[in-house]
Amino acid sequence: MMKKQKINLRNQESILKDKRLQPSYLDAFDLSQYDLSDVSVIIPTFNRCPHTPEEDSNPLGWCLESLLAQKSGGLAEIVIIDDASTDYTRNVVEYFQSNSDTPIIYLKNSENEGSSVSRNLAVESSNSDCVMFVDDDCVFSRYMLFGANFTLNKLDENVAALHLPVYHRRTVPAFVGLEEIGILDLEEGIMTGNYDGFPIEFAEDLDKSFLDEGLKVVKPIEIKNLGGVFLTRKKVFQNVNGFPEFFTWKNAYREETEFALRLHKKGYKI
């Protein structure tokens, strides 16, 4: 069993107050000067719009609002793949299509195919160098896409995918050791995420933990596993034949893990 590192509460408190980690920190920067890749955001969805667009109470709607509010991140288009929903999904998407300058492509399966098949179909219809996978109930901070796109562009071509931290159901991230994030060990039978964890090691010396000293973008760490929110290059996705379609259940839990294994077999890093 891996032992969790002891958390230094003083460091934990100070890092959460650090202005460089606040959502508004990048407001003072001109981010338009950075040459970023075009990104197609892929959203598989199924019955996440129980209300009409006017009610503004749909998880998919919240997700789209946060994506359309992204700042200088290279968002070229959003591709929504509707897995045979029976609610107001089409109406909600049409509302956003008519009120957005960003192209929104809407695809719908004739029958429920599951998220792996749906994602693969959406990628085929995308038009960008990079694709980012998100779930239909995610709400993102304004600089999420910029941070991801900027970081992937700075990394070696051998880095195939960049997973985003997901601070779900928390106002602040948990603190965990580097070795506890994104584990995939088939010999020991360990497959975990902890993607909502902030590395304790970074908290101890934040000034040495930046990928970019000017923007103060935090360094990525190498992981083995993947979850549902990550950015990858389209050519890499196609090179490993995308997500697995051999699962016998429709919404395949661990489909991202299988995708991660495909990347590792090709020699890529995550």
C-alpha cells in the first residue's frame, strides 16, 4: 500500500491564498499573442437536458456556457454527439447554436451506442488539430482551455495527452502525493484517478513548480491513467484507433483507461 504524505497545514493554507492560483490571475495578461493549436471540444451527451432552454437548468447548458466563456484558448468548435436522447437536448443545442459565434456541430445517433462509439464518431466530424474530451455536466474556469492548450504546445511531441485537474464537489482541491495521481498498475491491479488532488510537493515550494515563469502555469506531471477530461492531438487519437468499441456495456466505465493503455503501447506519455 502507498503511504500518503503528511500534509503541512501551513503550506496548504498559504498555497490556497496565493494570488497566482486564483481564477482571475490571468486577467492582466494579453493572451492573444500566444500561438495555440485549434481545438475541437467533444461532448458526448445523453438526456442531460430535462428542461427547455429558457429554464437555464440543464447540465449540458451549463457546460456549454462555461466553454463559450473561455479566454484565448484556441476553441475552434464544439462537437456535441447526442446518444439518442429523448429530452430537450436538440432544443438546447439549437438555442446555443443561434446565440454563439463559435461553431457548434450537432450529431445524433439513431439509437443509444454508448460513449466510446459516440466519441469516436464525433472526432471523425471534427476539424481541428487537437480534440478535447469533456463530460456533459462539467463546468470550467475561464482559462481552462488556455492552460491546457498552452501546456500541450510546450511539451514534447511524445506527450500524447494532457489530463486536466477536476475539482469536483470541492471548493478547494485536496492535497495528495505525486505518486497518488493517475495510477495504472495492472500487475498490482491498481487503477485510480485522484485528479482533483494538488501535489503536496508543489505546495511545499510553489516557485519551483511552474512550467512558465511569466504566466505561472503549473508544471504537468507524468501519469499513467486517464479520466474523462483531457486534451490530445487528433493524429495521436487516430494512430491508436480512438476509444475501444468492444465493451459489452454501453457507457463503458474505464474506456479512458483502455485508451491510456493504447497510448502506452505506442510509446506515448500522458
